[in-house]
Amino acid sequence: MVQTMAGALHSNFLGNSPNWYKLTIIGFLVMNPIIVIFDPFIAGWVLVLEFIFTLAMALKCYPLQPGGLLAVEAVVLGLASPEMVFHEAEVNFPVIMLLMFMVAGIYFLREMLLLTFTKILLGVRSKVLLSMMFSFTAAFLSAFLDALTVTAVIITVAVGFFGVYHKVASGKKFDLDHDPTTDDQVVELHRSDLENFRSFLRSLMMHGAVGTALGGVTTLVGEPQNLLIAEIMDWEFVEFFMKMAHISMPVLVVGLITCALLEVTGTFGYGAQLSPKVREVLEEYDRAMADKRTTRENMVIAVQGVVALALILALGFHLAEPGVVGLLVIVLATAFNGITEEHRIGHAFEEALPFTALLVVFFAIVAVIHNQALFSPVIDWVMTYEGKTQEALFFSANGLLSMISDNVFVATVYIGEVNQMFLAGEITREQFDALAVAINTGTNIPSVATPNGQAAFLFLLTSALAPLIRLSYGKMVIMAFPYMITMSITGLLALWYLG
């Protein structure tokens, strides 16, 4: 009977993920209590690496379950407390609220977004120009909105594109409400075109995701930690932009040049072109939709366009927290388009809530990092240097640690430490300004290296789109690598010579 129960547990544990993955997670859970006995500090670092492993295997098993088990174990072992986890979630409540409401709000704008981006995709035949447009547009919007909102937009667009072609390739009528993740029928004659289209969308998504980082570093509303740093430094919108410009602007230029070179050379997973068959399908879809679009459907798209404009203005002028603006979008887009049934509204939240839960699990890992002071040795080492060397090391250390954990947390820890030093009179205001710039740019630029470095990247990895276009953790790391190298080197040189 015991063997039967053990067999049932093994077969149901982590669903249909491979046995080696299940055994690895079990090994982690068994190993951690032993390591804690010898050294909680080492156990904390092991736990962080284990959590990163669960993210890397996101296509095998959604990270919420294995990562959540690790987080629960961390609390049980005393590496963090429930109060610490709640505190981390409370501090990041604006991000949680943004995910719950903004992503759902974007769902109700999908017809307008798909129509707009279909026109752009079919109108711009050069892949290099199209990629640079995606990257620059994402950068521009992220500078005034926020990276997660922009990422939600490009994910919605990509799912729409994939759904159009996938339905045609499956010999079925396209329906915007259809979920392509549940349809396994793909005609073999379309297989090569489908794989090419996946590669095409992967490259556009990565260009767009990196674009959110390029724009996110420039302004105080671009990333959550930017606003925190601006509040501590007492910098207004324009002043923040000017303080960062000597680094952010060269990095933006180099990022766009890198985008073009990757498409021209076709390296690191880029360069896939939109095949003639896929273009024909999208053009036929666009014509068919235009021919049969009713007055009511045109009104729906018009209302969505007005709501999108209200979204941009509200976020651009920071009239309210992004999560509150997202709730406004939901109310306006549903009320004026007659979407009043609960089940139709509920579909909008399916994409964001699993990731919201995963993010809270991630905050538990962040609580472990904080409680065990895993980054303190790095901070202490960096502070032994002075001048430009210290600034460069702050930039590099922040970048490296952001790749491992989360750029918002790293920036919060570092700016807090430096602020205490300034208040204690250990550094001058000029040094304080220079280090704040190094912290902001260091956490925003090199962190594109891994999906866990930025919430927008992690959202893309764990979205419903990722398995559709075969975008894994490893693939994201490979595709982000050239960006990370060119942007980090540019940022470091700009900090050293232009600051």
C-alpha cells in the first residue's frame, strides 16, 4: 500500500514534467535542510540558484509549483519569515496591482491592437526596419508608461498574429476568442512555415522586450526602482532624465544598432523573415476582416482606441498608479462595448494571475536574500574603492546581482545603503548623485541577460505566448546575450568617460 501511495505521489507530483525534473526538485527539497544546519548563508544562495533552475525549466513545468515549494521550505527552515514575505509583497503592491488589472485591461484592447500592428507588419516589408520599429516603440512607450504594460501589449499582439496563422494552417475559421494553446491540429504542409513564423515572432518579442529596458532606464516612471531612487534623490521627471542621459542615450543608440546588426547577420536566433505563405495568410485575413467588419465592430475598435489614448495620457502624466489606470481601462473598455457578462470578463484575468502568484513566490526568495544578507559581502567590497572605480563597480555589481535576482530589489538594497552613508556624512552629495546614477543604470541595463533580471522578461517567459513560439529560458538568455554585452559595455564606458 505504501508503494502504491508513493507511486501515485510520484506520478502526480508536478504533473507531466519529466521524471528527472521531478527527482531534481525532490533532491532540492531534501538537500536544503541539511545545508541549513551547516550554514544558512550558503543555504540561501543554494535556494536562489534552485529557484533560477525552476525558471529555466518553465516550459517543462510552470515555476509556481516547484518555486512555491522551495519558498515554503525556506519559510519552514527559518531562512525567511511569513512577515518578511508579506513585507516584500506589500512594498511591491503597485506591481502586483499592475499585473492584476493592467494586463487584463490590455486584453480588452486586443482587436484594436491586432488591427494596428497587422497594418504595420504588412506595411513594413524590411525585417530590419520592422525590428527597429518594435524596439524603438517599446523603448519610447516604456519611458512614459511602464515595461510590464508595454510587454503585455506586444504579447497580446503576438498571440493574435499566431492565432491568425495557426487557425488557417489548421484549416479552421479564425476566432479572436479561440485559445491556440488548446489546438494541437496543425497541417503538416504548413509545418515549416509555422516554425519559421515562430522564429519570426520570437525575434520580434525579444527586440520589443529589450526595447522596454532601453526606455525603462531613461525616466523615473520607466521602472519601479526608478521612482524609488528619484524620491530618495528628490529628482523631478526632467532632472532624472538629464541625470541618466549621458548613459541612457548612448545605450539606446547602441541597442538599436545591435538590433539592426542581429537581423542583418542572422545570429543568436535572429534574422527569420516573414515567409510569403504566412504574409499571404495575414493579408487575406486583413482583407477578410475589413470586408465583413460591421458598424458595431468598427465602433468597438474606435472605443478601444479612445481608451488606449486615455491609458497613455493617464500613465504618461502619472495621474494614478498603473494598477488603478488598468482598472479604469477595464471599466471603460467593457462598459462602452457592452461586455457585461462575468464569464467574458473573467477570461481577461487568466493570463496575469498565475504570474502574479509566481511573483509573490519570487518575493519570498527575495525575503531570503534580504534576511540572510546574501548581497552584503558585495556591497562591503565595492565600498572599499573610491571615485570612478567605485561607480564602475557599483554599475557592474548591480548588473550581476540583478541577473541573479531582481533589479528592483537590488536597486532598493543599494540605494538604501548609499542613502544611509550620505545621511551619516560619509559621502558628499556629488558622490551620492553619481552612485545613484550607477545604481539605476546598473540594475536596468545588464539585467536583460536573464528573464529573472526584469519582471517584464519573466512575464514574457511565463506567458501563454512563450510555449507557442518555443521561447524557453535558455533561448531568452542566448538571444539577450549580444544585447547585454553591447549595452553593458556602452553603459560602463559612458559612465567612466561622460559622467
